Amino acid sequence: MRKSKFTESQILAALKQAESGLPVNDVCRQIGVSPATFYKWRAKYGGLDASELSRMRELEEENAKLKQMYAELSLRARAMEVVIAKKF
């Protein structure tokens, strides 16, 4: 997945500008993104504080680690099933 050239704090600042009453098109023009990107950001980050954002990032990292662990354990279990099936 492509890494954004904007940090999450910059994204939150842009969202706060729009919430304060600045038109979305003006905010988009200032930071150099399309309105579609802005609305995607709003859907993902809307209503979050910096502390909530950091917590969300931690949870996403933990979730990725757990998914990786599950995938490895699942592969091991299937390999064990194959070995056991060959013995009998």
C-alpha cells in the first residue's frame, strides 16, 4: 500500500480547518489534494483527536501482528495434519 505524503497530524489539521467553517475546496487547494481524498480522510479520521489517532494506530499494528500469528499457526496445523494423515 502506498504511503501518504501527509502525516496524520497534517490530515487532522486539514479536517479541523474544514470543521471550523472553511470551504472544503479551499482546504483542498491549500494542501494540494483532491476533494475525494479529503472526504476519504474525513471518513477515516473524522472526529478523532491526536490521542485517539495514536491509539487507533497501535490497535491496527496489534491486529496485523495477530493476523500474522494466526496465519503461521494455521500453516503449522495444516502441516501437522498432513504428516499425521501420511502416518496412518
